[in-house]
Amino acid sequence: MTGNEYQGAALRTASGMNYDHHGMIINGALGLCGESGEVADIIKKATFQGHQLDKEHIAEELGDVAWYLAITAAAIGKNLDEILEANVAKLKARYPDGFDADKSIHRKEYANG
């Protein structure tokens, strides 16, 4: 499945929600924060509270992150393939030979992050 195919399926489940374009951006951004926080909470519990690391639960929450990513991208007029391709291009420009800690510390700032 491509990012765009996933996005189409995700948007099908968002279509009945009652919000305008601005509401879709807000819902998406807040949803990304909430679901990312759930991933962090699972890892926190495994790291500091003696829980087993539940990889299946992490995978489920990452799916929720993907859903919110898909609707947020659509709300700003982008498809997921564009978002993913632009991110890879940015990372290749920033780290042409793979990650390098020195390049990370002394990196050039790019116009879009």
C-alpha cells in the first residue's frame, strides 16, 4: 500500500466528521500529539515502571499516528507520498552519507526545517 492509498482509506473514515477545513487541521495536529504521547507512555512504562515493552500496542498506536498524519496532510492540501518524498529529500540533503553526529550539531538550517 502506498502512502496515498492509505491516505484515501483514512480520509474515508474521516469524511463523516463534522468540522471545516480549519477544524480538520486542529483535529489532526492535536491527534498527532495525543497518539504520539500514547506511544511515549508505553515506552515510559517499560523503561521506568517495570512493564514489558508491548510492541504490538506500539504498532497499534503508530497506526493511529498515521491516520492523524493522513488527515492533517490532506487538510493542508498535501498527499502522503508528497510528504514522505519531501522528508527523504530533506534528509538526503542534510545527511548525504547517512547520519553523522557532527553534521547534526553543525547543520545548516533549511527554510522549511
